[in-house]
Amino acid sequence: MTTATDALTSLRALVGRPEAGFHDGQFEAIRALVDDHRRALVVQRTGWGKSAVYFVATMLLRARGAGPTILVSPLLALMRDQVAAAERAGVRAVTINSANRHEWDDVAARLREDSVDVLLVSPERLNNPEFRDTQLPALVDRSGLLVVDEAHCISDWGHDFRPDYRRLRDLIALLPADIPVLATTATANERVVADVVEQLGAGREGEVLTIRGPLARRSLRLGVLPLPDATTRLAWLAGHLADLPGSGIVYTLTVSAAEDTARVLRRAGHEAYAYTGQTDTAEREDLEGRLKRNELKVLVATSALGMGFDKPDLGFVVHLGAPSSPVAYYQQVGRAGRATDNADVLLLPGPEDRAIWQYFATASMPSREKAAAVLEALGESAQSTRVLESRVDLRASTLELLLKVLDVDGAVRRVSGGWVSTGAPWAYDEERYARIAAAREAEQASMLEYESTSGCRMEFLQRALDDPDAGPCGRCDNCAGVWFPTEVDDGAAGQVGSLLDRVGVEVEPRKLWPTGADRLGIPVRGKLAADQLLEPGRALARLTDLGWGGRLRDLLADDAPDQPVPPAVLDACVRVLADWDWASRPAAVVAIPSRRRPVFIESLARGIATVGRLPFAGTLGWRGAAPAGSPAGNSAFRLASVWERFSAEGLQLPPAAPVLLVDDLVDSRWTITVAGQELLRSGASAVLPFAAALRA
């Protein structure tokens, strides 16, 4: 038997079709891995069959006595699909991830018994101290193949930057010379390809075989429909969703937008559910299965439903808001039309897109000052992330990301119990981060150009991916004319507007002091005492809401002028107050002092007092200079910045009565908590917080 014959037999078992054959490049990659033990990069469009390459190669290598394949895979949804595909072909695949902790011991035992053909792990798992130090070395020594799926994540230039992926370069360097390595992706331009090839080669010039095919999928029909606002976009979607073929995905840029959109679509009679990073794992699996079985018309998803999700007959992909680059956009629209002749892809961009892009771009970029603070706080003994939060003014998510970057750079190391400094010299690579920032800005500009181009849209995406086979598709709205309806029913717009005009979100009171506050000189820990607790509060809306969120974002933007509350916003706030089921009505209104928006806050407080026929008791004063806490800071530092800073002196408070405490924007909730406690100490029987906006 030859490699070609064995490979074809394995492929047909994998796909379950006795007549199946290889696509161009598939067997070439398999032969390079199995016969030549080479390192290869496969860049092919979504649905081409990249998983067939590594599963068939695994079957052949295992038959020749090789050890198990290590498959580094980025998402749980992708892992579930890959395990299911492997099982159909008799490949014994197991996974170690955050959702199956109860199975880890069994997986380790099976690895020792050599009864596993493929081990799927996340890049983050590679740096889990127990796995890294006790299991990975032996696994590396006896592995038969290393596969890096979604390999664009390795590259700083890739659209889905994940620091843990950069660690794979070190893993590749540890592999014995005769262990083949395969990297696969559907979305890599020449810059990303060059970067990945360099990392795969690990200094071995000329060793990496690159197999690259045309990226266009002829089944996709692309279009762009600019509409003026969120209400109109949702009204269009609610009115025309039933006209889109089959089942599909609607992508949004934020969690709250996904939840708002799903709610609106359900009210319009569609079977629609939100799928985000905050969706429970079991619910995710259920929703994925229902979409695959066409029991749902649509999932409204963030990028949490992305790489590797496999539904060959997915009929459409609609974006409410644009991803930040054509490369990222192509990766998501590639979910559609894998095994159908026609699939519809439509982008409905929003004016808020650029602000969201900027937020996510800056959130993943470490600053020199933040990195220096973390390194200074670390020592030779392990410190948990929670302890570090009390020593550096960073939120947990930002701190975790920065620690990963420093870990990959060799400056810190994750150990059992937390993080330690390695003592290795480290310098902030300002030039590198400047290059990355410039590249992201260029990608954003390119996405805007995609929205406005008069040329072929598929060709535009292909050229963004440096596809040498780029050419007109003949199907998009620019090539063949607008294929989608552009009208928005006035009645539908009115109904959606009413749904989005929903006002009022709860502001949950703080009940626990932040860990580490005592280390900053704040003598508190554990639970807030009963006489320190505020009542549940309200805000008009979240800044990320599709309805009032956009108006509030503009009004409360960093560069927006301080101005009196607009009448429409005041009216909406009054509606929130009218619907508030408070135990006892407030007897007075007090304003939070502000460095940035004193006019807005006082006018809001006075307006509420006037409409509610309540006395305005005044604005709290400062003790000392006004605090200057950073919105990006963590809870302990945010608390420290306002601790004992508010004064109720001079307020005209009614004795032993509830007070409505008014602010512009609630974020960490420590400002309103500490200010409210000052009012409680000054005789208020209860404090009811109210704000124009909740950050998230």
C-alpha cells in the first residue's frame, strides 16, 4: 500500500463518502507531513477541508507507530466539532479545556496508555503550570504531529491577537527535528503568512512548505446596506429576516447589542437567541446544535461564535456593525455557503463602529507604565492575580492580558499559586507596539473603504488577503446590482423604536469590599455592614445598549462638552423613576460632585427634583482635591481614590428620610457607594442611586 492509497481510504472513512477525493493541495500537505516529516502552512478558504489534512495525517502516522497528535485549537465550539469529526472516522480524540475539568484525570490516564490519537488543547492550557510542567514535556517527546489551527493567531499582525499563541514558537522549537508541524488558517495576508512561516521554521530557513489556494467562495453574495441608526437597522432585519435563505448568524460587536437584537427579533416572531462570551457553556452547546439542525432561524452572536464553527449549509451571515478589518470580516462571513450554491452576506455598518474598534484595539495593547508597575509588584514568591490587583491599578481582565504578554516575553512566569518574576531583563518594545497600532489603523481604514467601494466586494476582500487569484465575483451588489430590499417598513421601525426605547436598568449595590483594599490603607474587608448598604439603583441605559446607549455615548463622551441635560434625556430618566418599584419614595435629591460634568449632573438632579416635586438638597462637597481615578482602574484603587473624600456638610437633608443620589455615569460603583455612605452617616434612612448611564 502507498501513502496515496492509504490516505484516500482514510479520507473516505473521515467524510463517510466512498467516492470522495482530495481537493487540490490536500494530499500534497499530507504527504509532506507523513513521508517527509516537514513543517507546512496551509492557507485555504473556510470549508476547503483543512481538518481533513490533519486527521488523515494523524491516521497514517499512528498506523506507522507515531505518537498522538497535539492539536492546538482556540475555541470550545471548534473543539466540539473537531472531536465529533474525528470520532466519525474512528480517530480517538480527547480535549483538555476549561469546560471539562472533571475529565482531566481520565484524559491523562488515556494518554499514558497511548489510547489517544489526537489531544486538543487551547493555547492557554499550554501554560497551565500543572499541564506545562508534568504532562507537556513527555507529550512533546512522544508526539507524532503538532497542529496549530487558526494559525493567524500566532502573528501580531493577525486579526485575532492572543498572547498565548505566541508561546507556540517556543513549543515548536522544543520538538524533535523529525516531528512534523502543520499550521492552518483561512485568513492570512502575506504579512501574516511570512510571520507564521518564520515562527514555524524556528530558524530553519527553507523548511516550511506553504500551500495556498484561492480564497473566494463562489456561493457568497455580498452586499452593504448603510442605514442611519440602530432602530432602522433592526427594523430592516426584523422585517426581512424571513426572506434570507435557511438558517444563519447575525453578528454584533458587543454582548449587549447581541442580547438587544435577539430580544427584538423574538418580539417580531423570529426564533432568535443570543450567543456571546457570557453564554453558559451548556447553553452554547445547545444553541449550536439547534442551529445546525435548523431548529433556529438565527443566532445573534459576538465573535465568540466564530473560528471553526461548522454548519456547511449555513444560509446567511448578517453583520450589525462591521468588524475592524476586512480580514476579520472575511473570517466570519466564511461561515456561510460551504456546501450550498448560494448564501447571502450583508453588512449593515453603524456610526458607533469606530469607537468600538478603538476600545478593543487599545484594550489589548500594554503600556510602558502598566508593564513597569506589574514587574515592580512581582517578586520571587508567587502572587495571585487578585493580590496583584491590590498593588497595580489595573482591572482583572487587563492585568491577565498584560501578564500573558510579559510571560510570553520571558519577564514573568505562571506557577502554581499565581505569577513570579523571572528576573530576566525586559524592555518595552515601543517600536513593535507602534507598528501594530499603525497596522490596525490601516485595517480599520480598509474596512471603511470596503463599505464604500464601487468595485467588486469579493475581489476587495481577496486583495486584502493578498490572494493572487483575486477577481470580480459577478454576484455582489456592485457586480450584479443590489440583491436585497432596501426599504424599511414604517410600522416595523415604530415597533422596534418602541422596544429600543425601553428605559431603566438596575444598578446593583456593592455588597463586598474589594480584595486588597486594606493593603492600600483602607480599613475594610469582607462584606459591607448592613448600615453601609445602598438600595438597588437605576440607570437610564447602558452605554452599550442599542437604544439609548448611542445617545448617551455621544452625550457622555470624553471630548463632549459639559452641558445641561437635554429635555429628551430628562424625560426618559423621569420614566425610569416612574417605573421604579422602590420600597419608599425619596424625600430629597442630592447630586454627586464632578470634575468633568458638574453642569450636566446638577441639571439632571434639579430636573428630577422639579418634576418629582422634591426638594433639591444640594451637591455633595469634596474633602480635599477632587479624585482623579482612572476608569480603567481596578476596584481597590477606585475605592481608594474616593475613600473619605465626600462631605455632606451644607446639604439640606430631611431627617431620617430616603435620598435619591444622582450621578452621570456608574462604572465601578465605588463613587456612588462611598458618597451614599456619607449620606447615611449624615442621617439619610436609605440611599437610592440613580445615573444617566451604566458603563456596561
